Amino acid sequence: MKIKAIIDYIDSFAPMSSAMDFDNVGLLIGNENDEVARVLCALDITDSVVEEAKEKNCGLIISHHPIIFSPLKRIDSGDVVHKLIENNIAAVCMHTNLDLSPVFGVNTCLAKAVGVRKTTGFVDGECLYIGELDNEITNRGFAQIVKDALGCKGLRYTLGDKKVQRVAICSGSGGDLAPLAKEKGADVLLTGEIKHHEILDANRLGIAIIDAGHFKSENIVIPPLCEKLQEEFKNVQFIPSQTCDDLIEYL
């Protein structure tokens, strides 16, 4: 299957035109007319992910985070970009367009995994997804659901005794969206990264926080993405990366 066909299909449910202005998405390394039979899907393209792609004979890596984001001034032979080119492995990166997709994306997969339904979608052009739990629960109880659903080694949460049902979700780094989440009536903001002063602001506003970790809040999209692509392209094998894992250790 040509890489272009895979890109066009992803574009049908996560249009690259919807990516935020600062972003860099699409085919970043390789030729869209090249054909591939095996594709590795990962959150990040790291040295270990490239090695995994080589071992599994994958001619393409689809990642969430762009392998080229800031302008490159030089490429060393040990750089990941060089290793991709050297091994003739293409890279397709789907970042904020996959975050913002209301059809299928990071936030829709995160919502589904933790039991958030009755969704009203994104608000005010921001990467803030709103939905509800079937029943009211304490934030401590919801945090436990999130921990189990995402396989977190640990997570942070606030206002554990607060009753929550309306949930705002922003995978990855979304701590700055707590005021907007509160404005939209959310009881809790589930995100993957929040700064200390943003937690203080959220606490002052009375909105609970669950910080599941950047990796865990986003990697949830990779297995469903492989399944979705596999269903569309029967003759191509889509493989979730087994080496792209959370680098954080917990004592």
C-alpha cells in the first residue's frame, strides 16, 4: 500500500488542515509514493522505536509527536532523523489534528477509556473535550478509574472528596485550560500535565484536577489507531510499538 493512501485515510477523520498553527504534521520523512507492508505506530519516534521498526521490517512509523518540530540546523549521524533516512523508514506524524478530531483521536479515545460519555465535543476552538460520567462519583474514585484504565504507575489528583460528573479532558499538557473547563461547567479536568500554579488556580476556582501523566494520557490512542487502520487496510500490518514507553519511574 502506498503511504499516500494511509495519509489520505487519516486525513479523512483527523484533517491535517485542522492542526494548530505552530504544529508540523503529515509526512515528515520519506516519499508518499513508497509502498509499505508493515507500519509501526508509536507516541514518539525515539532511537528504540527506530530499532523496533528495523527489527519488525516496518517501512513506516506513524507517531503522534512530530519527529521534526523546531527547524533543524544540522543532522548528526546519531540523530533519530538520520537513522530514519539511513534505514529508509518514512515518518508520518499526526499531532494536534489527532488531538482535535471529534470523530476519532487522542481525546475521544481517552474519554472512552475512562468512561466519559454524553460528550458535547470541543469548546471554543481549544483542545478541551467535554463529557459526562454515567453517575456522580468522588474525584478520588474517578482518579482510581483513570489510574486503572490507563495503567498508570501513579497519578496526581486534587479535591478527592468533591463529587464529579461533568468532565473536561485535555490529553497531554492542558493545565492552562482549567479556567475554561470551570467556565463550561466541568467538575473536574483530566489532563496529562499541569503546573503547580495552575493547580493552585484550579483549586481556587473549585474545579478538581486529575494529572495522569503526559505519556499515559496520550498513548491510549495508539492501540485503537492501529485497529482502525488495520480495518481499512487489510493487506498492511499495523503494529503498536512495544518500546515507546513512559520514561518516568515511581518509588
